[in-house]
Amino acid sequence: MASTAPLHPVARQALNAAIDEGWADPARLYRSGRQARMLLDAAREGVAADLGARADEISFTASGTQAVQLGILGALRGNRRRGAHLVHSAVEHSSVLHTAELHEAQGGEVGVVPVDRHGRVKATQFAARLTDATALAVLQSANHEVGTVQPVEEVADLCGNVGIPLLVDAAQSAGRLPVPHGWSLLTASAHKWGGPAGVGVLAVRKGVRYASPLPSDERERGRVPGYVNVPAIVAAAASLRAVRAEAEQENARLHALVERIRTRVPALVPEVEVVGDPVRRLPHVVTFSCLYVDGEVLLGELDKAGFAVSSGSSCTSSTLTPSHVLAAMGVLTEGNVRVSLPYGTAEEDVERFLAALPGLVAAVRAPLGLDLRLPAAEPEPEPVVRTADPSADPSAEPEPAGEAEALVLDALGKRCPLPVIDLARRIGEVPPGGTVVVLADDEAARLDIPAWCDMRAQEYLGEAPAARYGADRGTAYLVRRTD
């Protein structure tokens, strides 16, 4: 699954056996210590083979997050003579973003590469962010929220041409898809492929400059301090080998089930946007956003019905900030549902989900009193890169709406999806060509109102100071009715 997967049966068997056989310290010379060392060495060789690395390039960490953080900080430190510039895509995992924030706070520079509406970077845009001072580039193999597979090998070639190491976060694809070529550092997480939680992988190619950001330790080649969990590592290696052996057949089966969800959800539920690349994607992840739905409420209803799904919506976040992935893509952030199918998911489970979803969404929307109908089928839009118009003045503001035709909606203090719901309810009160001004102080409105305009074919005019419309806080969002 995108977040975590159930423990694979092979991992369970290996873990139980290794608890009895691999409990000792693998650094010690007594018999049980040597036995633990043999198990650890065999697991390292197995993981290395499955990831396309050498055994002496593999270090085990306490998590995928720790592997990413140590990988970035160690590579930056090892390449500090080159510079202090870090480049990553706008949709990387939070472990990358937080490490980049730390690097920037300590005086480093960070370049962020935008993505298109499917969440995919363009290799040429990535290369444009590289400079003579770039010490490290970071790119995920596939996105954790929408499943889009990134052009890692193209980016790796461009980085290699100028001698910049590339760290690839393969947490979502390891065990499912072949590891892309060209990486300098690679990270992964065992619980994503059905291994036990608490085992991450950091691979550093021979010849790549790396200096541990932590105090020196004799274990794990000095990259990761502390005592390793031999039984868990053994189970992780066993489950990786098992899922790799099953991957081709199981991926094809799950890919077909995900395609069924991608196709049928928009046909069953009005006002839904399926996000992520429809072709270059993980075989087991599908994400869609429902207009006028509180994501937390919908997830709760799905949970009651027996479906454990996730969301990147701001409504389900403790900080109430929109998903940075969905925001970077320029798609709807409200009512977001991510479905990830673990190995062995039955077709009947998918059918049961598709049968239950329309009624659950309708029940959540019912109090709104909106007239929602299924649209006629339309071809999927071409991906659009959300970049600023270089000829536009960034300080320019939209012209104020004329008082006669402007309808001002006060959504101050309302959280997603209420500002958009207010807009949908009342835009019909202005004639075609008329303007609606939405006053809102929820950060999600800055993303969701333009996305709503795209979905409903209305014209988004931009932002204006809320004070222009008598408000003492927030932002004014201007929308022109087109129909």
C-alpha cells in the first residue's frame, strides 16, 4: 500500500525463525554472534541483488524516512566542496522537504522543480534547476499520493552529464517495479513491500562522495549508528525476494483493478476528478477528489463500511494545510481519497467498494442541497505545466469587479470545502459574464477555487486584497460566470 502494507506471509515466517536464530549481536565473535552475522550478511546480499546494488553499498536504517534524511545530509556534506545547492521536485515526500528546510536554515540553497497536472516532472525542467553549485539532486521513483512514476532515468542521465549525484527515493516502487538505472544513492522502506516496520535501506554507490552527518559509529559502514535489528532485516529481505518473484503477475492483476476504479468512479459519482498520470503510474494506487466533500467525513464513512483508505486533503490534516503534492499539481485538494491495493486484493473487494462509494458520497453531500449530475464523458485533458507567465507582472492585481454585477460571498472563518460550496451554490445568482467574489482565509481556498473553476468551466480572474471588499483579513478570489 502507499502508506504501509500488511506483513507478507514469508516475512512472518522469516521473522519468527530469525528471532530464535538471529537474536545475538552480529558484531561479536561468539557462536550466536557469528550466526547472527551470517543471517545479516545474507539479508544484505539479497536486498542488494533485488535493488541492483552491491552488498557493500547497502546500509540498513530504522526507517525509510531516516534513510532519506541520512542520504541527503550525507551526500550534501560529502559534496560540500562543489557547493551547497540542493534540487528536488515539488512533490517529494515530507522527509525530503523537511531535510531541505533544515539545509536551507543552515545556509544552503534549495531549488524546487515544478510538476505538470499529473504530478510528473519534465527532465528538461529538472536540468534547468541544476547549477555549478548543485551538490545533490533528489527525485522519487513514484509519487506516494497519486502514484505517478517519474522519469528517473532521463533525469539521471542529465545529472550524470554534469557530475551531480542523484538520490532516488524508491519507497513506493521497490518490490513492485524494476529499480531505475542511474541512481547515485537509493532509499527504500521495508514496510511498503510487506516487510516489518522499522527497516529502511540506504544504498550509496561506490565512488559517490558521502560523509555521515552523525558522529562516527563502527556499524553499517559508519553511515547509520546503533544496533541493527537482525530478525526484522532478515524478514525484510525475505519478503522483498517474495514480492519481486510475484511482481509481474500480481502487478498486472492490480493494474487492471485500479484501471477499473479510475474508469468507473467518475461514471458513478458526480463532480469527481481522478488525479495522477493515467498511464505512467504505480500498479496499485489510484487517487480521486470529490467536490463539496469534507475528506475527513468521507474517510470516516468509508471506514465504517470496511474500507481503509487515505487522503491528502487539508481536511484530514492536523495542520489544516493542503497536500503539497495536490497543490503542486494544481488539482482539487478537498475531498481527496487515495486507494492503494495490497498484494492479494480480491476483485470482489473492489466491486464492493465501487458499489458503496456513490451512496456514501451522496450521503455526505445531501445536506448541501446541490443539484449534482453526472457529466457526459469527456476526453482526459492533456497535462499542463503550472508555471508563471514570464511576461506577466507578478505584482499586478485583477481589476476590481464592478459593484453592480459583483456578488460578494463572505466565507471568512470557513474551512474546506465550505468556501467552494458557497461559490457553487450561489454563482447562479449572477448573470453570465457576472463576477462572484469569495472572501476566504482558509489556505486551501487559494488552490481549490481555481481548481473548481477548471472543473466547472468557469473563469478564474485571480486574487485581490480583501480590504477592497470591506474585509479586515483573508483574500478575495474573483470568478466570472461563463454560462
